[in-house]
Amino acid sequence: MALKIEGLEQARQEFNNWSGSAVIFVDFGDMTAWCRVSEIPSYHANSIVAVAGKDDLHERNKKVGKERLDEIVELVYSKYKEGWTKEKLQEPMYYNTDEARILCF
């Protein structure tokens, strides 16, 4: 069953259309998503997690497909529900090898 995250597709499109630093955030508290470009903020709420990102030097033209982003969000959400910390959720090294491959698109 796919998660219902309001704004996820719009965030993905903005991420893909921006040629520079960008991050897609999901707030698992209210199940909303958004993209921030250029200057990327740090959110203090534990429910707000960065699920996809790119830098403006080596990854500026990186894109993420809808199915892959859905897969990433579902994986991160499952770990969020298990009680993982925000720091662990955002760091592929804490996931097993197959899960890390999903995160590193």
C-alpha cells in the first residue's frame, strides 16, 4: 500500500527541474512533502526528514523518478515508525546494503 504524502509529486518535479542544490523533505508527522532549493534549511523537528538531495557541484542535474522516490519514502517511513533517530534516517550507512541502494538513487 502506497503512502499518501501531500505535495510529494510537486516536490519531485521541483527537485528534477532545478539545476543546483535541492532537497526533498517529508514531514512524517503530518504526511506532507516539499522541496527546498539553493539554500537548504535545517529543520529541528524529528518528524521532518530529508529523503532526497543533490549538490550544486557534482550532482546538479541529478533527477529522481516517481517510483524510486515512492520507494525511498516508504523505506524511510518504515524506519521512522521503528523509532530510528532523524540522524540515522538521513544516513545511508545505517541501512542494510539493499536498502542503501534504494536511498542512493
